[in-house]
Amino acid sequence: MALWNHFNCFFRKNSVKSTGDIKGFGTLRYEDQAKIKEKIGGGGVASTGKGKEVSVDVAAEYAKSNRSTCNGCFVSIDKDTVRIGCWVAAEGKELKWAVGGRKQVWHHPTCFSERKKQLDIDHNITADIIDGYELLKKEDQAQLVLLLGKGGKKKKRSRKSDNNENMPPPQSALEKKLQAQSGYLMEIRQALKEVNNKYLREMLEYNGYPTHGADIRLIDRCSDGIAFGRFDEPCSVCDGTYFSLGESSYVCKGDVSEFTKCSNIIPQPKRTKWIIPESVMDQSDYLATLKLKTGLRIDFKVLKFFIFSSYSLN
């Protein structure tokens, strides 16, 4: 069963090393992919959406009781005094109650300042980007600034609409293509959500694709085929004809034998135009007027592949 989290809450409790650890990453909007990619490589800092960035690994608050113990000096932290918590890797028996392999430990502010280089957090963290800093009393904020400094990375508020506020400007022609591709895929996915699964399965069967799975899987297959074309050449290992989008390439989903699944990796399968049956066109005006073509799917993980390959992105 999937457990859902807010963006910041997820990264407080889970350690993610690459975008490949996030299933469905390739189906997100360009700006959301960029936000996650920045967080994974951004030293534990994420945008609050209010013009400021905060640490998702470190938080400050007033102790709710005197039961918590400082992880630095091992003395209890008095109730209603400032304590600083951070998420660190759990070990041994701690893993039984850890969240995503991590546990939260508390410190006196002074102890945290002395130990921060030993902890699995951004060593350059300053007081003003600690989550909860702005909720502290002025004198307690001043004490943290004295210990940790001030001047953490700020983010200017955009004058654009909220929908575009977190969208990073494209840095290259490749990223512009990636942004345009993401928008095109989202348009197709939105149209497919209005189509009954019966017709999605009919369209998949018409193009020689698997028809099993939940609606999200059906939409994944249909949107990829509509945007880039259906697979036109069987796997060179097992003669399978369906490839699933993995972390940075397509993976064959066929069978090598009765007991062995094929795991052949193909950066970009050969394609031909997708076919939309008339019965499906009757269900969606968008799909009925769509001009189908073939193309190459790109993502953050394979930009370098295209730079050094002979493939054309046009």
C-alpha cells in the first residue's frame, strides 16, 4: 500500500539517492521533476513556496515535555526550551521503529552547533533556514543566529502566477525540449483520463501492447505510444514487443524462458506511428484532432546520452 506525504515531509523521513528511486518520476510535470532533482542534489534544502527556502533535515521547536534527551550531552531537554531536531540514519535495533531507515534526534542548540559537522546534514546550515526558525521568539532566534550564523540561501518571490512560480528557466536547448515534451505528455494524459478504461485497453490491443493493469498503467502506455509512437522492432534477446520506461532507458518486459524474465535494456526502441481507433476518437475531441508522429523520449537522466549520440531531437 502506498503511503503519501507532502513534499517536504517525504524528504524529512526518507533518503533518496537518485530520481530512479522515485517510481513514476518521468510522468511528472517538468517543473516538479526539476524541484525533486534539485532537492536530491540540493543539500537538504527545499522551497516553502513562500519566497524562502528551509532545511527539510533540521527543525527547531520548543520542547513539549522534559522527556527528550540531547543527543550531544545526553542530558534531558527542559520543557518549553528550544530544541533542534535532525533526521539521521538509524542502525541496528533502531530500524524497527525508524521511518524510511531514518530517526529524528534532538539537541540543545549549543550541542547541535558543536556536533553539526558529525551529523549527516548540510554542514553549512544557518539559523534562518532551519524549519521552524520563524516561529521562535525573537530572543531565541537571536541566540540561534549567534550560534549558527545567518544568510542561508533565499529565493526571490516570482511575480508570475503560482503555477509557474517554481518552474526553473531552461538552461539549454535540450532542457527546453524536455520542458516542451513534459507539457505535451501532460496534455495527452489529461485527455486519456477522460476515456473509459475499456477504450484504453482496446487501443492498447490494437497497437499490440499489454492490456492488463490499473488505469495509471494503461495511461502510461497509451501516453508514451501516442507521444512517441509504438514499438516497431522486437527485442533482440527474447523477441518481446513491449518495453517499459525505466530510470534512464526502456526495459524489455518479455520472457527469455519459462522461468526467466528478459531484462534487455534499450535506450530508444525503434518506433512507428501510434494508431488511435475511431471508437476511441469518438470519446475524446483532443485525441480525434491530434496529429500523430514518432519521436525520441528524453528525461533528466539521459540528456548526456543524446549529447554524445547520433540521435536527432527534432
